[in-house]
Amino acid sequence: MATVADVLSPSPITVETTATVREAAELMREHDVGDLVVVEQGRLVGIVTDRDLVVRVLAVGGGSNDPVGQVATGSPVVVGPDDDLVGAARLMATHAVRRLPVVCEGEVVGVLSLGDLAVRHNAGPVLGAISQAPASS
């Protein structure tokens, strides 16, 4: 049985809730990633994606100095590194998300993305269900 640890992207880039949208975008560009784990005093409180910056900031007239904590998806669904991939994919489909923070003993140790799942050759049907799910708001 393949686990989340087998395919996760380790060492996620984090950003504090008080950082600006611009700082978040700069971090995404610098590290060539489409998401950041949002923390408050080192504790996971959300996740923000490049899509969030477009839809929740630019599209509604927000500005680059808006705090990233206001546009992040709060209380994200998480998985553990020992969770099986099929269960993680089902969580993605159920919650219409394409990325899950991976938490071990209270610490974020990685992010599992739709792309990470795609590397598994037997994940096709589940990936299709996730891709067809409506985007989270």
C-alpha cells in the first residue's frame, strides 16, 4: 500500500498570517510553488494558493498589502505521512481541494498535491474525480 510519505512534496514553504499578499506571491515565485502553508506562531492555520491570490484578491479589487491570512483557506483538511494515497485522494475529492498539508506530531512536514498523486500510475480514476470536483471558494 502506497502512503502519503511516498509521494509528498517535503519541506513546504510557510508564510505567517500577517505577511502581505505580495510577500506570499514573491515566495511562490522564488520557490516555484503554487501554494504556501499559512502559519501563526508556527502553528498551521491555513493554506494559500496562487489561485486564491487571483480570485480572492485581484478579482475583488484587493491589494498587494492585504494580509495573506485574510485570503487563505483556513482550517485546511490535513493528512498524515502514513495515510494511504487512496484515502488522501478521496479526501481531496470530498473537500474539492487539490492540495493537503501533511502533518506529523503537530508539525507540517509536507504538502500532498494532485500532481504528487499523478505520479502514481494507478491513481487515474481518483484523480479524475478530484479534477471534476468544483473548486473550493
